[in-house]
Amino acid sequence: MNAEALLTKHFGVADHACSIVLEHSRLVADKALRVARSLGDPALDLNFIEEAALLHDIGVCRTKSAGIGCTGDAPYILHGIIGREILESEGLHRHALVCERHIGVGLTTDDILRQGLPLPSRDMVPLNREEIIICFADLFFSKKPDTLRHEKSCDEVRRNLGRFGEHKVAIFEQWLQELSG
Ligand SMILES: [Fe+2]
């Protein structure tokens, strides 16, 4: 499986957006691999972690994200479920779930209903350790072109999540404990 080729295929002419997503995803994949390796657990599927991290934002290609040059129709919040749809059409069913489950620390049905998000009302939260590690690593990086390479501190991540409620920060704290090998 060639993640870069898949991204290029689906971003099409949006090559600037594609290179931003690719660079962001490489940083997320590298952090996810560092976290996974530090746990020293041979049961963790490192190959899957790398591939799925490289593809987690593929759904951005169909969103309207002017900041990175994406001119699709869909609101940005849909990039998770669009990514799932794309990867399922590519036969990558396990990777597809990472796309859907990586927004923030995951979205619950309750989050979706309370915030009135334009998403199907079902839980979209990372369930297994590979999914959690990718979601965790993604929290440390943005796709804003000027801060793409900046790895956020834990305090920055806490502040960002805090805007969505203390229960989100609590999930991050739990992951920090579980994932510090
Ligand atoms: Fe991301």
C-alpha cells in the first residue's frame, strides 16, 4: 500500500493541499511510531499505525479548507467520515475507521447532538490502541501552513481541548498516562 500515491490520487489537482496534508501526516506518523515503540509491546501493529497515520486526513480533499487550498464542498468537520468513505472504496476498511475516529479525542453521539454537528449520530471514538495512538499523536500537530512543523506542548494540547470541555482534557490525561512507556 502506497499512502502517498493514494493521497495524490484523491487530492487530484489540489496538489498544494496534498503536500500540506502529506507533511502533516508524516509528522503524525513519526510521533505515533515513537509512542508505539516506546511501549515495547510486540502486539502493536507498527505497520498499520504508520499507514493509517499517513492516511488519516485523506478526507480533507473534499472539504472547503481555503487555508490550505482545498476547494471541495463539504465542511471541514466532515473530513473524518469522508476519509472513511474513500478508504472503504479502496478496500482499506481498518484504516478507514481511523479517519472517522480521529477528530479531537473522538466524537461521541452526545458531542454530535449537543454541538449540532452535521454528522451522523453515532460514536466516532478511537477504540483500540493503534487508533488511540494515532489520534493522540495528531493532537500535537496542526495543518496551518505556518505552524505545520511545530509540535505542541502538552499544555497547548490541553488548552485546545479545553475549549470543548474538561471531559476532553481528561481523556487526553488518561492517554498521556497509558502511552508514556
Ligand atoms: Fe491530522
